[in-house]
Amino acid sequence: MKFIVPLAPGGAIDFVARACGEVLSRTLGHQIVVENRTGAGGTVGMNSAMESAPDGYTVLITNDNAASAPHILKLPHDYTKTLVPIIDLAHQPLVLGVHPSLGVNSVAEYVARAKKSPAVGFGSSGVGSNQHVLGEWFAREAGVKLDHIPYRGAGQAVNDLVAGHVGSALLGPTALISHHKAGTIKIIGQSTATRAPTLPDIPTLQESGYKDLVLDVWYAAFAPPGTPPALVKELNAALEMSLKDPKLRENFEKGSLEPIGGPPEKLGELARADSIKYERLIRELNIRAG
């Protein structure tokens, strides 16, 4: 059985896929292989899953990039309508991390720095990602210009942030928490409406003065089009069970991930609603791939 991850190792999608795959390998009695298929803002991996055989042996583990990328990249299809939802695995905020050389300790100081130097750049896991959208949205609300620096996954973005090659990054906290605790970078804001339980000392963007700037990231499993409902039901039950595993829940907490679960229909409704939301935001913000 194969889990396709559309971004490079080192980020939250890869983390979720490997954590769930480890539990499933034990409970199902056969190996789950995680395959990172990167490129084009995650669409290479998502397309690969979309074109795979609907036999239950290929599962896409992705996030709400599946809802944002089609609208930014002007794709001929919407993944939230084409792929078959299996289960909503986890939620978390996006966080704004900065390198010490930027000399800022809060969102207000970050905005002031950007106004003095319009060349401040923010790294993300790719063009068309939820991070790309949030960065452009934040820049508009703050009245600053930020240069978007896309990578092929969070791991590469984190490496450049820690090395100081990029001054800031908007990413999932999973890849940044250890560096924040070590003091090599500083997390100064998070995107959810309330502070994540695992990030109690990090103010939200709302608390920093941007009341409507809220983005809750989801990580989920999808099957190729045409996968029989009976197989989807089996996969949903197996992954639901994996989310109850104590070790997985402990690992999720360390990565600031909240396990969710639920029926496929619940994920389908969430994904389609987010597609509509992202389409509106991308149009209003005039975000383009280039």
C-alpha cells in the first residue's frame, strides 16, 4: 500500500503520512510505503494520486493545498471535486517564523521592519499553497510588500530560514517548533482563531491586530476517482483507528497537530467549502502563479 505525499520530506504532510503509515503497517500487517512526489506546488503528487488505480492501494495524504492550488495555478480540475475523500486526519495553524537577523520579536515589529525594507521575503512550501495565500493576505491587511519565496516542501524552507538565507517563513509549526525552542528561529504568530494548545505563548494574528486573518489548516486522506465506496469505508475505518493510537496522538501533540477523524462526507464538505473560500481569496488578492 502506498501513501503519496505531494511535498518533500520534513514538513507536516510528510509527518502525518509517516505517523499514520506506521500505525497502519502494524494493524493491517503489511508495509505502508510513503512516496514523496514533489513539484509544481504539490500538483505533481496530487495528479499522480488522481491518475492512480482506484483499487485501495494508493492513498493521497495532503492538506488544503488541494483546495487552493487549482485556483492559483489555473488547473483544469478541482481536486476537492475529483478526488474521493477518505478522512480528515488533523488540523493545525500556520505560523510565522523569523530569523534572529531580522531583529523582530512580534508581528508588529515584523510589519514595521517590512515597511522600512520592502525586500523582506517569506518562505513557503510552494506556489499555490495555503501558506502562499496567507502570506499575500497578511501583506494586504498589514499594508506591506512581502516577496514570496516558494520551496518544494517545508523541510527545504526551514533549512534556509535557520541558515538565514530567508528572513521569514509561513509554515506549519511541526517543522519549526524544535528550532523555536532551540532559539535558532522565533515563532511570532499563528493563524487560527484561538491559540493552539501546544503553542500557548504564541499570539494569533487576530490578537496582533488582524481580526479577520484566520486560517485553519487540515491534513487529510483522499483516494483516486472511482474508488468503490466499500473500499473508502474500509480505509476510513482503518485510519480512524490509527488516530486513536496513543503513540500517534503523542507524536501529533509534539508537532502541534490536533487529530480529527470522522466520516468521508465530513471531509468532502470541508474540502469543497475551502475550495470556494480560496477561490474568493485568490481572486480578491489577485494572486498569480508567477
